[in-house]
Amino acid sequence: MFQCADHLADLKAYPYHIRDVHISDPFILPDEASGRYYTYVQFVDSERFPDVPAGPGHFYVLESPDLIHWSAPRVCFEKGSFWADRDYWAPECHLWRGKYYLISSFRAEGTYRRCQCLVSDSPKGPFRPVREEPLTPEGWHCLDGTLYIDRKGEPWLVFCHEWLQVDDGQICAIPLSEDLGEAAGEPVILFRASDGPWTGASGVTDGPFLHRLPDGKLLMLWSGFTSGGSYAISYAVSESGEITGPWQQRKEPLYSLDGGHGMLFYTFSRQLMMACHCPNDHIRKRILLFEMEETADALRIVNEVTGNWYHAIGGRGERYAYRTPCKEIPCFRRDPRKEGN
């Protein structure tokens, strides 16, 4: 086992412990070129980092060598003449054709929320819009776009058509141009919130994320609310092995203790991890990191390493939450650092 202790060689470069990082909808990019992990946030702790520009219309990047110790926030995108000035939600960064693409939701006053791609030569930015126009369909209120590359090597945007507009929230997909700058076809509705046997009546669909198991099965993580009102993550399996499905829903949530908007990534030591935020209360949101096990046809949780659930757990575990934060040192089965770094 590897204990990620607080005696990292350069704590000045990485002063932000994962238990302090305020984040919603976390997405973690392991970047082989730099040997670092990156995550992206839309707000900054101005008391802790008074020199970092704050306010709406910004995205910030955090960097880490070990998933526990993170750098101070650094601006990687600022509005400028960009059309949107609010609802900078759920940023995620993908490496595609040698460039880094930041996909997020955006909105301007009096308009619908839309998804769009920004691009940079570096995971640290600066990012710029690929095109001026959003990717999601005109007249649709959307959020939580993610990138999927099909077996032919063609890109798709998978996103949520919001329950606020359609009542029974949808998860949809639309083919993209090679530069991820515009839609290259019509949207397809993949499934709705009510298709999940575990969901309640809220109609919410959040946070789609695609992952292939070793045998080729295509899974999609997504989040919603259980009948008891707890924010939860589950997944569906594509019966065709492709994005158009049909999609078979898991009967029970994968995680239902008021954590959601999950995504999967491999550490540099090839441990599959799931990241999500918990609890689903904006001010208290922190990253949970789960070591995962994948079999021929399923995902399973092995262990949560940060301890951020300890005092903030919800759902059926809420009454078991402790009053004080966890003090234990985060412990991984495999060292998440890249060799030589």
C-alpha cells in the first residue's frame, strides 16, 4: 500500500490538499506528457488565494503529482468577448488529435444553457473557443457535455437535455466535426431519467461519462436522484457496444450516499479510479476518489481514498457521519505518481 503523506518534496508548489479543494463535478485528466494530473474548477477560494483573479467568467486549472496535493488555482480561461458569462459548469478536459479540449456548459442572461468546446495546446491553457457557436441544438436547455470517440474514431458529444425543459431528463448524443467545433448531424435521445429503475420522480439526468470494459462492453456512468432523494451514480450498458445503444440500465445505484457526477480514469500505475463530488451541497462539495474494480460485465467499488465522505456522507449513511473531518493519511493500493517524477 502507498500512503500519500504530507511530506511531499515541494509542498510550496502543491499546497492545496484534496480535503480543502472546493469543487463541483470533478473531472481528472492524467497527462502522460507532463506526468501530472489536472482538474478544472469554476470558482476560487479568494481568502486562501487572494492574488488569483476571481468572479464569474473564469475557469481555473489545478495540477497534482499524486492526486492528493494540488497547486494553487491558475486561470486557464477568461470570458473576454465570449458570449456567456454565467453557469460555467462541469468543465472536463480531453486530449484529442494532439490538443486539449475543455468541454463545459455556459449561459448568458435570458438564454438557454448550452455546451461548447474550448481548445489549447496545453492542459494548463490558455483555452480559447473552437468556434463562436455552441454544439448543442438550438432551442435546447442542456448541460454536462462529455466527449466520446466511437469505434470508427469519430467524435460525439454526449450531454443532458435538462429536466427543467422536458420534465423527464434526457441523455443525448450528437456527432461532431473533426475539430469539435460544430455538430455534424442530428441529436439522438439515448435514454431518459425514468428508464433508470433506481431513480425517483425528480426526472434529473446529470454527468454522463463513457467507459469501455476490457472485453469491449461500453458503459455510461450517469447521475440522478433515488426515490429517497439521495444524489447517486449508476451506469447503463450499451447492448450494441456503441453510443446509439439500446441502453440496459443497472437496477441499483453504484454509489448512493449523496455523491454524484462520476467519471473514470486510470492512474499512471494503471489503477482504475472514479471521481465524483460529495455531498450534493454546493458549499461543502469535495472530491471523492474511489479505487475501482472492472470485470467482464460490471464495475465495482473497492475503496474511497480521500476520506472526504467521513463527515459529509449522505443518503442512507447520513446519520453515521462523524462530526469532525477525517485525519487519516490517504492510502492507495498502487502509487499514483508517475515513475521518474
